[in-house]
Amino acid sequence: MVLTCRQMQSVEAEAIARGITAEKLMEEAGFGIARVLQQFFPQPGHLVLYLGCGNNAGDALVAAKHLHAKGWEIYVRLTSEVENFKVLPAGYWCDLEDKVIILDSSDMLTGLTGKIVIMDGIVGIGARVPLQGALAAAVVEINHLRRFRHAFIVALDLPSGLDPEQGYPHEPCVQADLTITIAYAKTALLADAATSVVGRLAIVALRDLLVPESCNTDLVLTSQLLLPSLPRRSFEFHKGLAGRVGIIAGSQGYLGAAILCATGALRGGAGLITLYVKEDIYSLVATQVPNSVMVKVVKDYHEVLHDPLDALAIGSGLGFAHEAEVLQLIYSSKIPMVIDADALTMLARSGLERLLSNQTPKLLTPHPGEMARLTQQTPEWSKLSRREQAVNFTTRYPNTVLLLKGARTVITAFDHSVSYNATGHPGMATGGMGDVLTGLCTALAAQRVELYDAACMGAWLSGRASELATCHGQHSQESLTAGDSLNYFGAAFEDMKALAF
């Protein structure tokens, strides 16, 4: 669920009126913040707290208490005198004061080796923006350390400087790599204008807070939401039950896309995978795909309709030499399909009205450029938010599921909530990531996962695998490839199961 900041304040007030203490809520929030941070940094490091005077600083201090116990070195940069702290932060400061190093200047960080993590505990959801004075100066300092020291910035509840209601980043505004928000996602964090300063979004659940009836029904995807849709395998499970995936992909010069898509389906749990190709690329593809993937030559893509398949992926690196065949197949097939890349361009060029007469479930996975082509973007359309574009599209084409790629991927269908994927990082901005996602979503669909759920789960798993590749592996955001992310799909599946509890 998604709340406005004002709704969140009302929810907290209602909980306190029921006898839940503010201290209990802060303790639970701080523990959750520390737990999230350890998912991204398994090894202890240097944590720098930038603190205001309010309860946002209290959350940061509780988190620091738990992280210090795990071996983290804690540094503190104050924006005012400690005497100005509210009651709860003041109490936690007394507990932690002799365990931290107080910084009079960020220059005191010079000489530290290893990763520096900065926690923005300056202001919370009740802040007035734009920030002024010492608060603004602290934000500028944080952003400077991010830019020139490559510090990793963690904002609590929302980045300091972001308008709590409108989601507009005023100057200055903390540019976070990770925003850990408490209890529920806030509407401001999901605004298109906020994406670049919010970064990766994580939610710390609080058990004692009740959801108001009037809250937004949009969702931010979490492992708790997704895990029930993942099929549980019986001991007698066999490859036929794991799903038969067909893939129509690849052309001269674009073999890698087909291979990545097929490997994504394999890592996604599909039992049998067949890659359908034309004669001219068969010998090249057959020697490069994983041994578990079958490669079949077809003279006409309509031959695919005669094979017993559970789901079909179409478009990765396909080219346009056989456009008429591909379009006819899309409109003739009776099995769930995932349509991406060149196949989306084919749909856009042919017009989408035939989608209205074909009731076969289809998952479309456009990036913003492909979305513009699909909708023949008018000036009015371009003014819509990403959420509005997705909802308008699936309202017009109710038999489709739309996965609109981007830094904050939006997923929706006519009869479903709008979901936002929060996993991933800028290292995914490399060729082939979309092909991997297409294969993964198709594998999930072949295992009888509804296309909407397959899209949500596929987006979350792809992003989390990329995070794990950089957090636990030997990769950086600069060096990451689609193949690197594929190697962490297993860990992402296990993380989804572990983090749900």
C-alpha cells in the first residue's frame, strides 16, 4: 500500500493512541533499517550519520546501535547542538555517544579506506522545504561526498529536501542510492520527479501500524508480496511440470540476445526450452546456447503453433526480415506470451487494434522509447506520468499486461493494482538485461504463474540478482553485464524466500 506523508502521520498517531509507544515504533524501525543495510553491505564498514534534531535522527541512532554491535565504525556529523534533540533521539544519543566519532568537518573522513556509507537522518516526512541554513549545508556536503568520494547514500523515510507531498526535489536535495522508508511507501517517493534522488527503495514494516481505508492501492513490490505466487514444487516434480518454453529470437548480428533470453528462461526454472531460429543462424546459435536448450530450425514461424508449449517469448534480437510471419503468430497463438524488443516495434508499426480481438494473454515489456512507438506518442500523452501511461494503455488493451521498464519499473494490467519494482541499480544499464528479463518472465509464465505476477516477480528477481552481483560478488555497477546478473538468479530466488519472513 502507498500512503501520503500526512496519512502516515495519522497512522502513527492512531497507534500511539492505542497504547503503542513511540519508543517501541522507533526501536522496530531502527532495527529494520540496520537489517536492510546489511542486505547491501554484508561486511561491516564506515557509517557516517548526518543528524537533524527530530525523530528521523532517532531512527538513525537506533540503526547505528545495531550496526555498531555488528562491527561497524560509526561517525556522526551534527547539524545543530545535541541539546536541541527531541526527547527520544536525545536518549539514544546518550546510549551511543561514547561509541561514535563526532566529525567537525567532512575532511576528517580523509584517510579512511574502504566503502563509506552515509545515512541521511536530517529531516523526516514532516519537513518544510526547501531546506535552509545548516540543514541545506549538510545536504550539499552529503552530495559532494557521493560525487567525489563515491560514498553510498542511504536516506531514511525520504531524502532530505524532497517535498513530502508532491515528490518534487527542491535544491538542495539529498541524492540517495537507497531510501529506506518506514512502514509503508509514500506517494512522494514514487513520483517520476523523485526517482533520481530516491534511488533504490526499501520498506521496513512495522507490525503495530494499521492501514487506513483511504490509502492508495498501488503497490511497491516486496518479497512478502511476491513469494505466495511462486509455485512450490512437490517431490515428484518433473520437467514437464516445470513448463515448456518456446523462444522466437535472434538474427544475424544479434545472436547474443537470443542466447541471453534462453538462458534467462533456463535460470527461471523452465523445464524444457526450445529456441526457434531460421536456417541462416542455426549453426552459430546451436554451439553457443546452454546444453539444456534445444535449438530448432523453422522455415516458417507458424510451425511453432504445432508444438506443445506453455508460454512463448518473442522479439529478442529478432530483426525484421520475417515481420509478417511474426505478427501473424502473435495474433494466432493461444498460449501466454511475452513480447519484447523488435516484436514490440512490429506491433507498433502494424497498429495495435488487433490486440482487441485477440484474447490470448500478452505481457508487453517496453522501454520508454518502445512505449512511445506503441502509443504513437502525442504531446498530450507525453505529459502523462509513467503510471498514467501504463494505466491508460492497459485500459485500452485489457488483455495485456504492461511492464514499463525504467529506473522505477511500472507493472499493471486492467484488473490489477499498479505495482512498482524497487530492486536494481544503474549497473543494469547495459545491453541484454531486457532479454534476460524476457526469458525469466516467460519461464515463470510456463510454470502457470499468471502473467501479471510473472512480470512482477521477474522484475524483482532481475533487479535483486544485479544487486547481489555487486554486493556479494566481484562485480561493480560499471563492470556488470547481463550474464553476471544471470549467475545470481539462484541467489535472488533464495533471497526472495528468506526476506519474506
